[in-house]
Amino acid sequence: MYETADATRGVVSPLVERVHTPCGVCGSSEREPFHAFSDVVRCLDCGVLYVSPRPSSAAIERFYSRAGHYDHWDREPGRKAMWRRRVQRLLRLCSGGRLLDVGTGQGDFGAAAREYFTFEGTEISSEGVRLARERHGLTVYHGDLLDLDLPRGAYDVITLWHVLEHVLEPRKVVERCYALLKPGGIFAVAVPNTDYHLNLSKKLLASTIGFALGRPMFREVGFPRLLLESPEEEIHLTHFTLASLCWLLRSKGFLVCERGLDDYSADNSLRARYEHYKSNLFFQMTGFASSPAIFAAGRKPTP
Ligand SMILES: [Zn+2]
């Protein structure tokens, strides 16, 4: 019990190296704690929430490369339909061509996309690369996008499906993607919606009251500490809103051509489809993103 309380209150696990970093969106080191018992801070310059200190790059790569890391995805058969919906969304923005998917995981998106695109992917997880190649025969480059030797101005589309929140320096990734795209190319990004997750403020309040009463409940609030223990743990290093995501794209030269919700659910039941339709309608009417994930696409200007 004592060890659990310590872990949730911020004692650093000796198994995970952690490093302080500046804001990955604007580069500023000016920050303030977002919550006393999480490792999330708020950038005082651009306002984005990010994790600092965060697990080191080596610790994160080891975490993603563990055998069986992707097993839990295989237990969600609805993911195939989710990937097909995303491919159709891209096809409303472009008509095919050469596509690079950054952080392609075990290659399920590539398997759906290659019917319409010439597909290439990048992945830092050796386990993901192995699965994508063995299961789908995909072209996947092993390594960090920022380190790989990829052709500039060569791609029609670059996608990051729930990847930008995981990377160490989002602004450098966006810059790199801009350089790799052809003029007129599409940059499509989906990330979790911090506006939605901050609606968990009731939980935060309940947790704070619980803490005051001596009950360590902080794993229950919106931003738990990154412990890198469970394969299903999400290593989110930057917490975007639709506004901060679009700002980042514009600041790196993209013309934002679509902003909205990301239909990320693997649940294909009528009820889940209706819920997404309802959230989408609400977004169209109010501009407020009330669902757990958001989407933005930018076009690289033509000269
Ligand atoms: Zn910032």
C-alpha cells in the first residue's frame, strides 16, 4: 500500500530514467506545474500541457519494443473498420499517391491504405516493425523520423495517427514532415483531445478531496504519472487541444484545410456510430470538440 501511494504521489521509479525538457511545441523552458501530483506542466509561453520530467528516449523505445506490446490491439477486431474510415477520410482530401505513416505500429493502417496509396511507414519499435513486415509485407523504416534518411519533397500524404502526442519534440516532427511533403501535399494528424479529458475535472476534484482525507487516488485523474509498467499504458508527452494542434501546423507553414473530430473508436456498434455522429454534429454547430480525439489536416502551400 505504501509503495502504491508513493508511486502515485510522484516518487520516481528507479527503473525509468527521466529527463527535464523544454516545451516540444514552442521550445520555451518557462513552465508551471499543472497538478501537484502529476508530471504534467503548463508551458507559460504557448499554454500547451506537457510532461516534464519525462521518461528518457531510451526508456520509451525499450517500452515500445517489448515482445507482445501490440497484443492488446489484436483483441479489438473493430480496429480494421476504424482504419478503413480513416483511409476514406484521407481520400476526401487527396486522390492517392505516395503516403508516409509516421509511427505505424504493427501496420494495420498500412494494410488498409495500400489499396489506394503507395505506402511507407516509420516505427521506433522493433516489435512493431517486425509485425508490420511479417503480417502485411509493408515497407517500414525502423527508427525515429528525425534520424531517418528519407527523400525531401517526395510524399503526397504524411499521416500521424495518435503519434504526435507521443513524440519527444512535436515541432521538429512537423517541420520534418513539411520538408518531406511535395508542394500541395497533405499532413494529417489525429491526437487525443485534452479539452475532453479535462472534463474529468470532477474526478480531479474528487481525487483531491480523497487525498485530503488520506486516500491516494491520483491514478484516477486525467493525467496519471508515466510509470511504463503496463503494455496498455499510453506515453502521452504533449496534451493537445484542437487550437494548439492547428496553431502548431500553421506555425510550421501549413494551411489548415480540415479540423474536427477523430473517429478513433474500434466500437462499430450502432450506438457508438450514433454517439460519434452526435458529437460531430455538435462540433459543426458550436465548434466545440466534445469527443476524446481530434483531427487536423494541413496542406503544404504550392509556390
Ligand atoms: Zn510552449
